[in-house]
Amino acid sequence: MNILILGSGQLARMMALAGYPLGLRVAAVDVNARNVVDPITKLVSEKSLNQALKDADAISVEFEHIPQDLLEQVNATGKLMPSMEAIMAGADRVKEKKLLSGLNIANCPYKIITDANHLDESIAELGEQLIIKASRDGYDGYGQWRLSSAAQLSELKLQLSELDLQKVPLVVEKMLHFERELSLVGVRSASGDIAYYPLAENLHHQGQLHVSVAPAPHVNDALNQQAQDIFNKLAEKLGYIGVLAVEFFQMGEQLLVNEIAPRVHNSGHWSMQGADTCQFENHLRAISGLPLGATKVLTPTAMINIIGCDDFSRDVLSIPGCHLHLYGKTVRSKRKMGHFNLCANTYAELGKALQQFAQHVPIEHFPLLKDEALRLAAM
Ligand code: ATP
Ligand code: MG
């Protein structure tokens, strides 16, 4: 079976690696150059995009920011999974907010503005502490601005004056003081079967995911049920096929949806070692019409992103349960270069393994590790 993935980064690469043993051939599309590439070697194929679209049995995406004309061209093949509607809801924060409101799913209080001067009204309604997000093309905290007091407003307006807000409106959100960030990664098949991974707890630094721990500690049945109910509402409304990730803020016992990602997700990478079937394989199974794989957890796992560095001793691999996944990219500041999955039998052992881990890596690039190691070690 031939699978075609729009986007040729690490997510396409990890899908290709997961597809190999199943006999699924995964090719990728560089959506800017509009050519077909091997997602592992990055070699450009001689095959044209049109031919690849014809040859594909199923087509999916590794990220949501696909140029509209290409998305429409692909959608016309009838082979796109998840649907164009789902991909666009993930790509456009205005559409995403409408989807959430329409389904009565709790999310962060917000305003949509098309003129930076309307920020004054946003402050009146939402308070002085705001996070302002471009409605399209943001990721890893890019395309976001933070306001911590009204005194910074004129400076912020100046920065925003360079943008065409009629074309790309802003979503202004109240800065929430949540207890923690969680995400639910789940998968739905064409026949409506659903399998969920357990909630993961996600630790961010400067708007970017650094560490995920799965299963998230201290999750009761009610919280779990809340997350799965939200997932079901979204997946059913969108007629979803494939892996869908939902990011949450936990406020007391309530989950507010931060955003959705219509694809495999960084907070699901732990499943490569920590679960019976990883998210990449399950996404491929769903879009290929294969039965979904079990999402049973094997061990508590910490996923640690390698961001903006590639220079560390491979001795770190001597820690039992430590696995490295590099994406083959050249290093740049804030760039995700790869990740580690660190597995242990209990949270306390995971904490101890993380403490050991922290001694092997350039700690300035892993700012959250030491505290997280201490927290887990105390469990
Ligand atoms: P990613 O691609 O990594 O998911 P993103 O660029 O799509 O990120 P968001 O997920 O919206 O952007 O925001 C990134 C992070 O910024 C969140 O995970 C959270 O830590 C913080 N953040 C976002 N919105 C809010 C908010 N309303 N209040 C407080 N923190 C927020
Ligand atoms: Mg996010």
C-alpha cells in the first residue's frame, strides 16, 4: 500500500519508519517545493506530485499549515484523511474556536480582532495579561505575543502594525494561570473505532514543548473521562480518521482546550517505547483501513525534546530504558533536533533515571529536567 504524507519533516519520517514493518510505503511531499521526497533520506523522487497523488492509496498530513491550493488539489482525490475540514480547523485558530464553541467545549476566554487598536477592548474584557496568537501559521510558540501589563500596549501595537490583520486576524486570549498542561492523543478508524493513549503531562518553556510524561501522574477517572468525552465530540463532528491530539489546560478539576492538532503530535512521541502500538503506527493503521493497535501502556515514560543542540555524549544511552530518536536535521536555535524516550517501571524510578540523564546532557538546553526529575523521584 502507498501512503503519501503532506510535509516532509520528522513526523513524516517517523511514520515512514513505523510503516516499514507493516509493508506500507510512505512517501512525503515538500509542500513548498511541491515535489515528492523520501521522508527518511530526503532524496527528491523523480515522480511528479500528480503521479504520487494518483499512486497513493491514502493521503495524510504531518502538519496543518498546508497551502490552500495544494490542500484543495489533494482533497479532490478523495483520499485525504483526516478530512480537509479537520485540517483547516487545526490550521486556523478562528475556525478552531468556532468549532469548540459550536460543540460547547470549554476553552480559554478570547476575542478575535482584525485591528490592533481593538486590543484596548480586549484588555477591558479579558484583563491586562494576554497572549495574542496569529490565527494562522503559528507553531512552537512562534506567531505569539505576550502582554503582561497595559504599560506594554503601545509597544505591542507597534509590533503588530506590520501584520495584515484583515488577512490573518489575531486571537487574543486571557493568560491563564493553569495548574498544568495535559494532552490526549487518540486515534479513530474509518468505521468509528476509537483508541486513546493516556493523558500526557506536558512541560513547556518559552512556548515550546520540552518534556512530556505519560501517563500523566495524578489523573483521576473523572478527568480522564472529561478528556475522552471532548475527544469523542471533536472526532465525531469531524468524521475523523487518524490520530488527533487535543491540548488542554487543567484548571482545578476542569479541562479547557488550548488547541487541537489534526495529526500525530509531539506529546505522543513517548508511545514509541511506552505503549504497545505507537501513535505513528496507529495513524497509518487508521488511514490504511487496518485494525487499530492496542494503546496499552508498557511503562511510565518521559519524552525529552532535544532542542537547538546536537552535541552531547552518547554515553547517555547507558541509562537503562533510554532511547534516542534523531531527525537528521542541522542544528538551529529552538529547532527540534530529536527526542529521547526514557522508560522506567515506576515514576520514582523514572525520576532517578532523569537525574542521571541530566548529568549527561548540556543542561542549558534542557532547562526543565532537574525540577521534573526531583518531582518524579519524590513520587
Ligand atoms: P505548539 O505548536 O507547540 O503546540 P503553538 O505555537 O501552536 O504551540 P499554543 O499551543 O497555542 O501554540 O501555545 C504554546 C504554549 O503557550 C502553550 O502550550 C502554553 O504553555 C502557552 N499558552 C498558550 N496559550 C496560553 C494561555 N491562554 N494562557 C497561558 N499560557 C498559554
Ligand atoms: Mg500547542
